[in-house]
Amino acid sequence: MTLTATTNTTFRGFRAGLDQVKSGDLRACVAELWKTLGSNNRNSFYCYRDGKQEPKASQAAAVMEVFAKYGVTENIWGVCD
């Protein structure tokens, strides 16, 4: 039996960042994230949000800028349990 190394073990989505956005700003923040990630439908957005799809470096930087706009600068990446 051959064991293979798994990839993408550090990226876990940005649910932790969404949990820190004020509820009044959440809808606008999600709309900006959709535009930033180029999502066309819920499933593609959820893949980024839940960490199933890793964003490109430019997308990750843009996501961090969106969260900074809404006052979230720490603990953006990761899934809240």
C-alpha cells in the first residue's frame, strides 16, 4: 500500500471571518465577497466559504480587504465549529 501526501491542509475557508461581521452589514459583505470571488451561484460561493475550493492569491488578498472594510482584521480564515 502506498500512502500519498494530501494537499491543501492549511486552507479552511472564511466562515470565521463571516461570523465576526456585524449582522447589519452581513448581507452587503457577502454581496461584495461574491463579486470579489467571481461567484455565479451559491454552490461556488459556498465552496470558497467552507474551504472546499482554495482562492487564488489575488482573490485571498481581495477577500481580506473586504473583511477589513467591515472591521474584521484577525481570524478571517478558518471554519468555526
